[in-house]
Amino acid sequence: MYYENLQGLTRPEFPVIFRDYRLDPGGPEVRLHWHEGMELIHVRRGQCVLVRGTRKDLLQAGDTAVIGSGVMHRIYVEGEKVVYDYFIAEDSLWQQM
């Protein structure tokens, strides 16, 4: 379990991270971590298991999940490869609004 430090990955004028990610069965998983920014995950292909705190959800293509600020979470695959997008909005985005 670790704190994911996102400093330096964004610019002050655009404090968000948006990337795609792929996980293969039997490969590395997204290990247990947390960060200050809220995160959205949208599964484009395949399926994965998202663990948020004590909650465990199976996400499939087309599903979107929200991970709150400071919530411990991890992602892994049990079956087929998964492709998903994630969007992390740092707290400064909400402060600017």
C-alpha cells in the first residue's frame, strides 16, 4: 500500500491526469494505493476487479466507477485483458471552480 504522489504530473493551469491503461491476466496489477485527487475509471474493453476500501466491484466494458479522494484502492484482472481510461482531478481543480 502506498501514497501515489501526483505532483509534477500536472500543470497548475490544468490539474488533471487523463490516460489509458491496460492490464493482462497474470501480469502486474494496480497495487493498493491512494491519492488526494478524485478518480474516474471507464472500462473500454474486457473486465477487471476494482477494490475501493472494503468494497469489491466487477467492472466490464462500458462501466464507469468513481474513487473518492483519499480512498484506498487497487485494480486487478481475473479473466481477460482489460483496457480502461482513468481521469484524476487534483483538488486544485475544484478550488479553481
